[in-house]
Amino acid sequence: MTANLDFSNVDRALDAAFRETMFLLGREFTKSITDNVWQWPNPPSPRNIIDSGRLRSCQQLTFQGTGKATFAWPVDYSFYVHQGYTMPDGTTIPGRPWTTHALARFNVTRTVGIIVQRRLGSNG
């Protein structure tokens, strides 16, 4: 007696689910930038992070292989918006960590699981 098992469909489903989840997470990052949830020292507060729109529109997602992805916001001020900073006159600009905010709202593991189950069918 033999039992032949082929999990190649599972590998393909996992890779596709990871990629789809990363695109969905990218949308969550964008929503975190556009949502009026960020405290600000003067009105209006809370507010969104959009000033010129460059931060929101520059988001890049690259895949480095199976299960590896990098999000980037390649504008010169993205770090300062995310982490906050102190101006030369001593004024503190609060950080608006949109990545942390999005990851707190978006369950990556659950989303991958739902997509894998959908791709494999209820019986796997």
C-alpha cells in the first residue's frame, strides 16, 4: 500500500494568499494615511496625514521571494511624518505611525488563512 501526497497546490495557494494579503495591507496603509485619526497641536485635530498627497501616492510594494515583501514610501520626509520630529524653534511635530496603525487594524495571519481556504476550497 502507498499513499501519495501532493502539496504543490497548498504552496501555490499560500504564495497567492500572501501576495493578495500584501496588496490588501497596502490599502490599509493608505487608509491610515487618509483617515482623520491623527492628533495635531492645532485645528483641525484629529486630522489625516495628507498635505501634498505625495506620501500617499508614493507607496511601493516589492516581493523578494516566497513570503517576503517590503513596503516603502520613498519621499524624503516619510520618516519624519511617521516618527515625528522637533523643529529648530523647539516645536514638536507628533509622529503619525501609519504602518503601526494599519497593522493594529489588519490581521495579516487571519487574512492569509481566509484566502488560502478560499483558494483550496473547504476540503483543502
